[in-house]
Amino acid sequence: MSQTLQAVRGMNDILPDEAETWEYFESIVRDWLASYGYRPIRMPIVEPTPLFRRAIGEVTDIVEKEMYSFEDALNGEQLTLRPEGTASCVRAAIQHNLVASGGPQRLYYYGPMFRHERPQKGRYRQFHQIGVEALGYAGADTDAELILMCARLWADLGIEDVALEINSLGEADERAQHRAALVAYFEQHADQLDDDSRRRLHSNPLRILDTKNPALQSLVEAAPRLADFLGAESQAHFAAVCQLLDDAGIAYRVNHRLVRGLDYYNRTVFEWVTTRLGAQGTVCAGGRYDGLVEQLGGKPQPAAGFAIGIERLLLLWQASGGESECPTVDAYVVHLGDAARRLAFRVAENLREHGFAVILHCGGGSFKAQMKKADASGAAVAVVIGEDEAAAGEAGLKPLRGPGGQQRVHADDLPEAVATLLYADEESDEEPN
């Protein structure tokens, strides 16, 4: 007996009941994004490994520890399953000259990403993201609108247990000054650093600020703040973002330790966090990345965006009482006998042509057994065809969810009869008093 194979750890099947919830959620997301003028883009799951090394940064947890990278056995090319979507989106925009030929772009995508990390609730090795990218937009108004978009989605989903944290990372020269101050500060306290922080001290000291080690929290809190190194332009940009958020009534906390785990960010960064999902409380994160287009070989273009982890957001939505609308079946066609079976096929297709969702019984069985399956399907009506009905070119029509007995209807008149049964209440509500 051969061994039963299982899915790769941290890469999960999404079964029909859950998948229907996902599709309902995705329909809400598409409507939400369209309401802000964002258009879909789809990129490959596999990209050249150098894309992520250049975009994300060599000295990051993602590049150092978490990427699924491999060599293409056919041509020796170094490839990686995408760990995030922004780099891919920017690569596509450069490759197809989207901004230069079509002006600034509002783009979105959703799909699977891959990171080799320890699986935990709402955080898996194959996970799914919604990515939103505004390419070619430089203003603080874009930063603020991206944040407002998130607030709108939480409202649409009925989610209240999220809080906004924001910060400014300034420009490259300002970060360089801050970096030098950080290095000097942490060198003075090198004996207090853990192994991971010592390793990052000279390569990426900003990441030390994001440590989760409880023993380092007081040391990190006393470290030099990037805000003290921001120039007038960076300060003005951040102040403008805050003003727009204040005007919109969006509550936020300025978190000076918010640095994000990707090297391409500058100026505004933000996270939406919750306490309802345990230690991994970030639901949405993003910010401005004005240098990334040029860094990946394109002409300099400002840009900003964010990503939402779908698994985490669904958990939060369900914890907040969110429920999906289950797809409904209008009719279930039962039949007995060869002539009835042949008519049933035609009847089912005719109903579908008129816009009804129909299950045609397959697999035989008695009328009693078939009617049990019809009832279990959730269908509103059963279409019943036996030998007598088939001979007369008719079908029995039986309500399954409401009052009324079975009636016989000519097969050609079934769509109208089904509509009358399904929508009788709606039509009576529309009648004038």
C-alpha cells in the first residue's frame, strides 16, 4: 500500500465551505478597490531571485531566512517563489512602461505569497495578500488616501478592533545620519545586545528597533529617534499626512519604532494592528517607496502602497461576527426512467439559460432518495420528472422551503413558473397599496 501524501506543512487546502467564504470576501474587496479607481494586475508567482534581493534588501529576514529559492534545472536561472507583491508589481510596471505611457497608475492584485517561517494561526508558509500600489503619485494626499481606504474596508466588514500606527522614515540621507547615530549608540551597549542584534549592528541597525526580545525593550526605547534627524521637507510631508488623517477623523499613534521589514520604504510607513490575533497582530502594512522604481532599473517615480494578509483579515472578520452569504441553488431536478432522464437534461439547461442555478440529479436512486438529496442541497424548488411527466412533456414543481403543493407545468413554461415561486414575495411587496 502506497503512503498517503499530505500537503506541505504551512501550505493549506481551502475546502469548499471556506472557499465560498473567500470568494464572498473577494467580491467585497473588488468592489471596494474599484470604488477608489484601482485596477487589477496579475504577476507571475515565480520571479528572478535578484528582484527580491535588490528590492527587499540583502540584510532582511525575508531574504536571509524565508525565501523559497531554487535553480531552474533547464537553464540554471536563479528563481524564487514571490515572498511579497510590491517588487513584482513594480517590475511589471517598468517592463511594460505603464507609468511612462499611461500616466500614474492605481493597481491592485491578490494571490499567494511564500515565506519559509514557522506556521501559526493566520500566518502560513503559503499565504495570500491583497496588494495595493499607487505608482507615480508623490503627495501626502496619496499616503492619507491609502490609509483611509483601509479604514473604509474595516467599516465595510464591520471590523472595529484595529488601531493605526504611523511613522516617517524620512529620506536616504536622513536615515544615513540616524543610522550612524544608532550604530554609535548600540556599540556603547554592545554587551546588552542579543546575537541577532549584534549581527545586524553594522549591516542594518534600523532592524534592531523592531526587535521582539523583551530584554532589549528599554535599550531600544532610549535609542536615537529618526524623527530627530528629519529635514524640513520630510517633516512637512508627514505633518500633511497627519493633518489629512485628523480631518478625516482617523485615530492614530505615532510609533517611532515602526520601521517595517523591507528596505525599500521611505517617508510615510503605517500598520493596522489588532490584539485579537495573538502576537502576530499586524493585519495591514504599507507606506511610501519612492526609490524602488529607480532601484529596479526604471526611471525615478514616486510610489506608495500597502498589503493585507487575507488569512488574518478573515480571522478578524469572523471574530467580529462577519458571515458570508452562502451561494444558493434555485432548483434541483429529480427524475426516474430513461425518458425522464433525457427530458431532465433539457429542462435543467433551459432553466440555466434563464439565469437559474440548477443541480441535475446524477447517480440514480428512487424518488424518495433523490428528494432527500434535493432537500439537503438547499434548493428552493424541486423539479420532478417521472414517466407520466416525460410522456406529457411536463414536470412537477414542488416548493422545498415554503408553503404550497406540487403542480404540473409544461416543460417550456418551467422558467416562468419557477420565477413565480421564487419571486412571488418580492412582486407582492412591490404592488401599490
